[in-house]
Amino acid sequence: MGDKTGAFADHGQGTIGGYHHAYKSWGRTRRPKALYDDNAIASKQTATSVTVVASGDLAADLDSADAGKNGYSTENQRFLHVQMENDDTDDTLTLYAYNYAFGAWAPYYVEIAGPTSAQNSRVISTWTTINGKKLIIVPVGGIDRIAFVHDGTLNDMVVRAACTSF
């Protein structure tokens, strides 16, 4: 395909069955995908925030009518994207995990790679004194529900979250 008019042409465009086709998918790729689309977006999704609660308010039976107390379903996604925004006060955000098999909430620990796998460590997923906006990506494969927990005070912190499968 030296002429680059086939199905795998540059910039996601090509000819399939004699018809010009422009790929618009955000699909999976095996190699890096060039970033070239810097066009304005006609309509973007409205940002949504999650409700941050105290750890003692998490519902072990997932039966609360109050926002955030049942956590949020991950729908078996692999990664959690969290954007935190705050004004540098001493608020703390901690992730709590829930698995249906265990039926209980627990602080979520993430693995930190060491020089060797035997030297890996685990740390609780907590962020303190957040200043400005921060975006983090946390692996959550196998976790059924995730909750966003504060340390007892919640000033101006805003937390937004979404999940992806890869």
C-alpha cells in the first residue's frame, strides 16, 4: 500500500470498496496514534462531579438513597480517571473500593513499582492539600464500586471521575 489510499491510510482516511472513508473512531490501536485533530468541538459533554462522603457514611449494603454513599459502579472498567480541584486547603481525598464478593468497603491501595517485583510496595490512594487541578489515572481492574472519601472536612474541593477499559 505504498500509495496510502488503502484502508490504513494516514490520518485515518482511505478507500474501502471504492468509497472514500474517514475514520472517526477512538478505537484501540497497536501503535501510537498521531494527534492531529485540533478542530473546535461543536458540542462537548457537560462535566459531572462525584459526591465525596465521609468513610463512616459508606453504605455496606449499597442501599443508601444519598448521593455517593453507595460509591459508583466501575462497570468492570480497567482505569479510573480522577480530576481533583481545590484551593490548597488541607482537604484529603481517599479512594475506597468495594467488591461484591466481599460485601464491604475498604481503603484502596495501589501498587508502587520497586526495583524488583519482590520490592514492590502498596500505598493507600490518598491525596492531601490539593492545589489547583490535578488529573490522575488509577488502575481499578476487578473493583466493582469505587467511593470518594474526605477526611471529615470538605471545603471547596471538586472531584470528577470517569472510567476506561484501556
